[in-house]
Amino acid sequence: MATALKNLNEYNTATFADMSDKKFGIVVAEWHKDITDALSNGAIETLLKHGAQKENIFRNTVPGSFELTLGAQFLAQHEEIDAVICIGVVIKGDTKHDDYINHAVANGLTNVSLKYNKPVAFGLVTTNNLEQALDRAGGKHGNKGVEAAAAVIHMLSF
Ligand code: DLZ
């Protein structure tokens, strides 16, 4: 249970560079919108905290998490975008839809990141139920949007 043992909200910022000249794309899935909005807000607050300018953060929505990959590609293809943060929530149901979506997004975002040579964060919260998702969107297990933003800042400081 990695998340229970380690709240990455306490990430190490010692090596983080100033982000004031960087441009960020954020792609937010609208399924479970209240939760993805909380994750997206966490990501934006983190970027601002590390120097990003409000006008350099470009937030777009997609219908569901499956569409995060294409949304990421739409943004990553622009030369001026330095990194993309993808946010979604996929909750297990009676069928295997979550498996298909989660694997497709993980593979898709990896491909976009490598194709454009840019950090693309996997801010996809994949849980067994709603409560676990809320716990990770500003609840007892922190905010995974914060961690997704911290991941791209870390990579841009590489
Ligand atoms: C269809 C679907 C289902 C069942 N569950 C979720 C979910 O938990 N989280 C999410 O972000 N999206 C879900 N979707 C929608 C798909 O991601 C996608 O938008 C549709 O299949 C249309 O391509």
C-alpha cells in the first residue's frame, strides 16, 4: 500500500528549478468532475508555488480519462509547451472498463512523452471506490494533482 505509507505531498523541492519561464498544459477529464477539479486545483497551486505564471498555464478538459492521451498530444505538439499534466479519476465498476482505460492512458501518455520529449504526468487516480478517490484529492492521502505537478517540475529541473 504505497500511498498509505508515503504521502508524496511532502515531496523534496531542493532540486526544483524556478518555473517562471515555463509553459504548462493541463488536461482534465470530466468524469467525476468534482474530484478532477480538486486534483486540477492542486496541480495549478503547485505550479504557481514554484514560480509558474498564471498566463503560462493552459487548462483544457476532455470528456473522460480515455481521451487524456489525445488531449495531451494536442498540447504537447506545440513547441512552446514545456510539460503536460493529465488529470483523471477512474473508479472500478462491475466490468473491466477500468483496466482498459488505465492501461490505455498509461501507454498513451508514455508514448506522447517520448514522442515529444517532454514530461507528461500521469495524474490518473485509479481506485476501487469513490471514498478512495476522495482520499487522494485533498483527503487523508493528499492530493495526487499536487504530486503530478511536482513530477513535471522535477523532470523540467533534470
Ligand atoms: C465509460 C467510462 C466509464 C465506465 N468510467 C469512467 C471513469 O471511471 N472515469 C473516466 O474518466 N471515464 C470513464 N468512462 C469514460 C471514458 O473514459 C471515455 O470518455 C468514453 O469511453 C468515451 O471514449
